[in-house]
Amino acid sequence: FDGSNWIPLDQNCLHFARRLNEGIGSWTHVLAIADRCEDTEEVTERYLQHSSGTEEEVSAWRQQIHTARSDASGALTQSRTAQGHQLQLAGLQEADITIML
């Protein structure tokens, strides 16, 4: 958070999108947790936009994230958890997740 907008301050953090194709598992959401509650939000799409990936790469990453969210077992995620799937089953969108955070 730069004081007015969420941006990845550490550019090395953007490599997590590029590593989605390494076979180590996916993640289902990017959550920006800030000191102030009103600055905490779900930022997956903005994270992907900052990744400087090609259109094809970003599309592939979105698909992998979507697939991991759809996996009830959690086996497709790096942490082997199903929280992203549970959020999807509940029908929660990015704005809903932000409100809950």
C-alpha cells in the first residue's frame, strides 16, 4: 500500500505469478493485509495486472487460479488448503472478501 493505492512495493513479490507454472501448486487469492482495516482488501486482479506478464501468461495464470479455486480437495494449492474453494462455493466476489477482511 503506497498510502492511497495497493501496489506491490517489493517487485520480487511479482515473481509468485510467474512461478505458477512450476508445478508447486497455485494460490487462490491475493489478500493485501494492511495496518488499517480500511486499507485491507482482496487484490488478485490488481496483482496480476502489476506482474508485467504477456496477455497469454496472465490468461493462463487466471485459469490456473480459477482451477485451484474449483478444487474441493485443496490439492492444487501450494498450502494444500481449500479456503479459496470455500470462498467460491459461498459465492463471494472480491468486494465481498474485502468487506469480510
